[in-house]
Amino acid sequence: MARRPDNDRTSVVAFAGVWAVIAVLCFAAYLLTHALGMGKTTTATHAAPATVRPTAALSHPALSLTSIFSAQPPSLKEYNRRQLRTLITTGDVIPARSVNYKMTIYNDFLYPFRRTAGFLRTADITLINMESPLIIGCPVTTEGMGFCGNPRFVEGLKYAGIDVVCTANNHISNYGDAGIRETWQHLSASGLRPCGYQRVAYMTVRGLRFAFIAYNTVGQRFDYAAARSQIQAVRKHADVVIVSVHWGREYVAVPQIAPGIADDNPRHVAHWIIDSGADLIIGNHPHHVQGVEIYRGRLITYAHGNFAFDQMFATPADCPGDPSNFNFMCTTREGVVGEYTFAGKKLVAVRYKPVVIYDYAQPRWATPQQARVILAGMRASSYLIARMK
């Protein structure tokens, strides 16, 4: 019994020693964790704010043509998923003529989107360029160049998860200013955001504010000074500025002017817009998939081709433009859907999913063979653009 106090003291010392070792190991782990930048710190008290940046932002390679057209999409696993925001865009959407006719006879105003809506809805923001007004009493026809669509087309837009509808193009005014105003009313009444002709659409996704502006250079000249003024003004109220532009010659694989129709060089316009403060340009109108350009670290997509359109020519001889010029079939049946991923304000990943139009109205995902050919043409066009002066 006389030895028990010594045993107790020994046990206490051993117990304290174990906890001392644990404390030392924990402190060492804490120091190591913060030295590696792995700590879940909410404030930076010992470093300037400019030095506190996500490791992923430092290690992720800059956007390039190689990464855009790589067979394997770039990995985004190093990013916090909540910091990623996606934008999906399509080629030209024209709910007129045969597209309107098909929706009317099928009594199905979701028809153009039924094969693609599942993907379109996955984005944080989905954007289209709609190239005809929506008016009550629109004539149902399969001919002519006076475009209009049934206001019920907004049902399809909602079904496909469309958020922003840009309306700056050469056919939106086919029914005059009244037709444009009525179109905006139909869109706004359904919760859709129109943009174009001085209207700016804003959307905030998890604290990041996007602004959408649209310009038309077909049938009218581009106002360089006014565009720069608007972009700089919008820049003060948005984190990311995206500009939709209608431009250039139709049915060609690289951006060109169309004398007397579209006299502004798309590349000159694009560079001016980027220099004015835009972050991304979404181009359309040529009815042919064109390439992309990276200018001063910003992406310019010159043309996504067609999405919902009715030019299904029966033979290569009927197809406008050069039928062998980087296309799988007639250029007007082809398009790409662009998926643009932002990490914070920075565009870090871009992918394109090709589509082919069927039944004069409905885009469907291209087969693997079709997709390879369409993307090969888009890639070839991009490298041709890169060599232009």
C-alpha cells in the first residue's frame, strides 16, 4: 500500500506526457496546413489581399485554342464548384417561316427544343439570339423573308431554360418598332430578359453579376463610339460583360465583310468591343459555324451556326456558299452549342457541342462522326483566323 502514491504520480506524468505530445503534433499540423495554403481562413491579417488567391487560379493554364478543341475537356476539379458559373449559348434561333409552321401544325411550341433542352437547362445562364419578332396574328407560312413568330414560342424558351434573349439583328425589325416592343413585352411577361437596342440584361449568379449587351451590324453600320460608351458604362455595374453581335458575310467559314450589307469587318468590331471592356463575345448571323479567336486574353466566338432554323437544302448544289468549306452537310443545317465556364470573373473552360437540324425546325445532337467533322472545321477556321492580319 505504501507504493501506491508513486504509481499514481507515474500515471499522471505519463498521461500528461501523452497529451503534451498530441498538442505538439497538432500545432505542427496547424503550421504545416497554413504554410500550404490549405487552411479554411476567412480573413487575411498577415498578408496583403492581393496575395490571397485560390491555388487553382494560379495553376490552371490560360485559355487556348488547344484547350478549347482538345479531345478531353480541361479538368475543373481543383476549383470550388460554387465558384464556377456556366453560360450556354446557341446559334441563330429563328421562330419564323417553317419553324413556326411546324410548331403550329404539331401544336407543339416546345418542338424545336425537345432534343436539346436537357442540356440547355444545365447552365447557370442560357443565352440565345432570336432573329424574328413575336407578334399576335403572325401569318403561318413556309416562304418569304418577312420573319415573325407566334408569341407562344416563349413556351419553348421557358421549357429550354432560356434566360436571356438578345434581339439585335437584321430581322427583329421586320414588323417595325411596334413588333420589337411587342416581342419584348412577351419575353418580359414570361420572366425572360431581352437585350439589344440599348437594353441591357443583368443576371446575378451566386453573387457574381453578369451583363448582356447586343449589337447588330447587318443592314446598318456599327457605331464604335456609342458601343464603347455603353460598354464602359455597363462595366461599372457588372463583374462580367458579355456582348452578342450580329455581323459579317453569310455562308462562309471565316469572318468577312458583306459589301453593301454588312460593311463592318467583324474582327475590327470584335477587337474594339474587347478593348472597350467586354469579357466575351458571342457572334452569330453567318449561318455557318466559324472559328474563335483569343484576343488580349478574351474569347471571341464569331459564329455558332444555326440552331432552330429551316434552311434544309436537298442537294449540295442548292446549299448557299461553298458546300465543301468546312462542313459536314449543308452549312445551314449545322451549328454548335457553346458552354462557357467562369471561375469567378475569369473564363477558364470552353466546350462546343455540335447539332444538326432536322424537319426544318429541330436541332438534334450530332452523331460522333458528324461532330468530329463539324469541330474539325471550327478548329481549322480558328487557326485561319489566328493568321489573319
